[in-house]
Amino acid sequence: MSIPSSDIITAMEGLLSIAADTTRLKILYSIAKTEKCVSDIVKEVEASQSLVSHQIRVLKNANLLSSRKEGTRVYYALAD
């Protein structure tokens, strides 16, 4: 087995650093089976709304989450 290219190693490093946060992992588990809005995620992961919103932004920027808007609520799910 050969070592992957530098680009692949760098991408893996980024993904692992994102997964290294407890709150981000809880959020990913929270929405693994069904999409949820921020208020539902806040209750489930037992974290503040500002912390959850910040971590959702990090996960969205990493293309790990998708979102859809329904009225005033935004629902998040794992990206394909």
C-alpha cells in the first residue's frame, strides 16, 4: 500500500481536525438519521445556541451539512 498524495493527506487532515471537536461530533450524530433545526439540535447536544450555530457554520463550510429553509426555520441534514 502506498502513501496517498499530499492533496489527499491535506484533505484528510482537515476532515480529522473538524471531527476533533466534541460539539461538532454531537451535532453530526444528532442529525445522522433525520434533519433538525438549530433549536432541536441545541436541546439534544445540550449546548448554547451560539455555540451550535458556530459549529454548524464550520460543518457547512466543510461541506458536511446541507440545509433547507422552511418559513423562518432552517433545517440541517448530513450532506450527500
